[in-house]
Amino acid sequence: MSEAGALRGASRREFLGTAARLGAGAATASVLPLIAAGRADAAKPRRAAGASATESVTGDASLGAHGVAHGLLYGCAVNMNALAADAAYAALVREQCRIVVAENAMKWGSLRPSAEGFRFDEADALVAFAEANWMKIRGHNLVWHQSNPKWLDATATKENARELLVTHIETVAGRYAGRMHSWDVVNEAIRVEDGRADGLRNSLWLRLIGEDYIELAFQTAREADPQALLTYNEYGIEEETRAGEQKREAVIEMLRRMVARRVPVDAVGVQSHIAAAATASGSQTADSQYAAGLMRFIAAARELGLQVFITEMDVNDRALAAEIAGRDAAVAAAYKQYLELALGDPAVKAVLTWGITDRYTWLGHEEGRADGKPERPLLFDAAGKAKASFYAVRDAFDQRGQKSYLSG
Ligand code: XIL
């Protein structure tokens, strides 16, 4: 069994034990040395990217610190099994992140074992971990076409769907009200291929409630948690392709209609699951893969008064040859080009990667690399060492304000 598989099998008792240990006292105590370490780092001279193995990447040298210095929240999606079982992983998240999001723990599939019941142990553990370490929290997500429990498909009807959706949002967003930075209220509602003029995906919620399920979800979330920034989150709007352009147009049109109708939407999440290009340096192709279309989208969102979050970034290396140094360089180049571009717009306020170490990534489980080798899509390697992509992201943060798409 793979390590990830072994972790998925970690017993519930083990998990709950660790969750209890993550109570405020213990976690706060463990954070104090980190703060002290941060101060010590500040006194050391900075080194350029490229970096020896011994260079600190924590404290003032962390992504969290570099992000904040440029008006950005950096964070990552957290795997709750790993957080419970792997102390080095927990330390890495604590050291680097100013914001966290549950990779799965706040989805319907995790929270709703049955139609009547809610199960909050993992979601609560994430919130406790974040608060004990002064991190902000994104909620992900309240409405999606995936990760829905089987009972939902079997029991939801046109008659009860509105109530099911409203009760879920009131209960979940209400539980954490006042403590969330933002909520992904609706995830991935556009699918142009489904053939509707408005581009809406033919999902369970669309079929049962109709197109105003989106408005219903945002209104209910606003009432349940007036402080969270309510976000529409989407994938497939990054690439400079015809499909990307069609999807961008459909998403912006939907957001425009929402704003015109005073639906309470505050932000748009650009997932940013991107791919490294198969050139030697990665540079030229990546430049044209992610370019003006993405920037037009971000600018259009800004003009609608929305903030923009990069919510789930990772860089898959499927197109690249196996050799590790070359792969890591191309993945780093893709991070740098994409972020330098996107961060040129002041509407972008947060960057989250979908995981932080290659030890735990959702990639590779379904369609991985053709050679079967583990993908290296994140910022730290499986042993917890910062890769070229870490320095690339940090450099992109540092470039912010110096190299602006808007002024250039
Ligand atoms: C993924 C998780 O990473 C996996 O562990 C899970 O099996 C499926 O969902 N877009 C999203 C995320 O909005 O919720 C998805 O997360 C990745 C794609």
C-alpha cells in the first residue's frame, strides 16, 4: 500500500486523538518557538533563490511572510489524515501558511454521513488547528456536483431540494460564522459543453431547483455568516484556448448577472490546476498557455467589484520527461510565469496551493504520469525539502508591485 493509502486507512480513533491534541493550549505552545525562529531568521542575510540545502525557508523567509509583505495571503489545502498522522507535515503547514482550506473535510461527502446527521469532527479539527496558529480559514465548499453522498442522489427531489440545500448551508456556514475568511459557496457551476445558453452545468441542483439555486445558496450563506467573503470557485478558466475563453465568458456573464441582481458575491476563485509545458525550459510555451485571457478575466472580475483568489494551484508534470531536475525546473517556471502574470492585478488577494508537499497530492491517483512515476506538482518534495517551485512562488510574490501587468 502507498503511504497515502496507509494514511487514508488511519483509524478514526487515532485521528480523533490527534484532533483533541490540537486543542488551543498545546498548539499555541508549539507555535511560540516558531515565532522566535522567525525573529532569528530576520537577522540572517537573505540569499538569492537557488539556495543551499541549509537555507531557512521558515519565519521571515516563509511564503506566508513574503506574501503578507506584498498584500497576499498564502496558504494550502490541508489533508486531515496527514495532519493527524504526520507531525512534519503539520509543522510545514504551520510554518508556511497564513490561510488554510480543507482538501475534503468540509464537503458534503465528509459532513453528511446521512440525511439527518452532520459529522463535524474533521472540519472542527481543521478550524481548531488554524485558530490555534493564527491562520485564516477558507471553507470549501457548500454546493458542488461532486462529493455528494449517495443518499442525496437517492432522496433529493424537486419538492425537497431547496430545503436540503438551505438546511445544509445554514448548519455548516452557521457553525463557523464569524470565523471564516471566505466560503466557496458554489463550486464549478459552469460547463459550456452541457449546451445551455447560460453555460450552466447540468448538475443535480440545477435539475431539481433550477438556475436560481446559485442565488439561493449565496443568499443563505450571507445570512448564515455575514462576515465571510462569499466566493464562486471555478476551474478551466486559466488556459489561452478556445474552451478556456468560452468558459471565462460564461463565468463572467454569470457573475455580472449576480452582481446586477445584488446576489451577495464578493470574490471569484480561479482554481489554477495548471500544467507544465513540455519544452526544455518550460518558459515559452507556458507563457502563451496562460496569458491575456486570464488577465482579462481577472480584470473583468475586478471591475465587477470582486476580489480574486488563486484557490487550488498545482502544476502537473505529465508532459515532462522523467528526469527530476528538469521536471522540477519546468514546474517552477510554470508557477513563476503564472503567478507573475496573475499577481500583476491588484484584485488578487490570496494564493493557495492544493497541498504543499508532493507526499500528499491529489494528482496521480486517476490519470497520473504515463511512466507511473509520482508527480512532483507542489512546493516541497516528499521529504519536506523546498523545491525550485518554492523559490519560484516566493520570487513571484516579491515581484508583485514591481512588475505589473497593468502598468506594463
Ligand atoms: C479533490 C481532492 O483533492 C481529492 O482528495 C478528492 O478525492 C476529490 O477532490 N477541484 C476542487 C477540489 O474544487 O475540491 C478537488 O479536490 C480538486 C479539483
